[in-house]
Amino acid sequence: MRTLSDKKLNQFVNDFLESGEIINENWMPNKVIGIKNAGDIIGRKLFKSFKQKDLNKEIKYESIDFRRSTTSFKENFLRNGLSKLPTFMLTPLRLIENKFYLVKDKIFNSSMELPEKKGAGIKILLVDDAVDTGNTLIRSIFFLNEKYENPDIKIFCITVTSNSPKIKPDYNLFNENIIFPWSIDFKKKK
């Protein structure tokens, strides 16, 4: 399992943009949309890099919010309890949680707002931190197809954590479980 500090994450995002893989003369996003919470963090990093590198001066940023039904439980109860557990116990719990999401299908509550009307020709870079089942991405794409006329959507994620997600991103940096700077067990790995 890889651990990424915020500095390392910024470096991966910048290196990826500089590689030119995500942009070419045929495709340049005019909107970056981050999936809250973690995809929003990474999406903002990508958006900031697009602006700093002058790749697209007209690019806009939005976020959408999909929550697994267990997210508020995790945020309120587990954050306090898990932070006290030793590191050797946290990795197996993370893997169990991942397997749970691969089996469970009805796990989302959503609250989304995109204040834009339908428009043709929009190129969207949809950003999330990790793909486990692919359910979040599928729901996000469905929502964006309802919101915009024929959007051209490409997906960027830092990692894919399972061998057979329902949808795969166009771009990902890793294929493994990662401890991110916002992960409950990140501080224990310093």
C-alpha cells in the first residue's frame, strides 16, 4: 500500500499534466469537475495547474457531491475511533471496507448542484481520488449527461483499487490502495 503526502500528490498531478497525456490538440477540457470530497481536492489541484501553466484560460471548475451511505458514520464515529488504532490494524480494515463496497450496490446519497444550463460542446474532466466499484463515476456521468447536451467526459483518478470496476478512468496513476493525506490513517504513516 502506497502512502502519498500532499507534496507528493501535487508532484504527481503536475508531472501528469506536463507529460501531455491528459491534453492534446484534439481534446482540452473546458471544465474540471471534482467529485466531493477527495475528488474535489484533486480536481482543484488539476484546475490550479491548468491555470498556472496557461493551458486553458477559459477553463472553469465545479464540484458535485455523492456520498456513500456510510460516509457520515465514518466521518463522525470512526474518525475518532480509528485514529487511536495501531497502524497494523488499519490496513486490514481499509481492505475490508473496499471489499464491502465491491459487493454493496445501494450505497449512495447524493446532493448535487451545478449552476449551469445545458450546453453542447462541453469537454469535462471528471476527477475523483480512487475508483473502487465505479458506482460513483457511473452516477456522476449519468448526472452530467442529464445536465449537459452530449458532454465529452474524460475521467481522471489517482488510483483504481479493484481489478474489475464497473467503469475505468481514462487516466489513472496507480492500480493499488493508497493512503491519501486526508485518509484517517495518514498521520500514523508519517
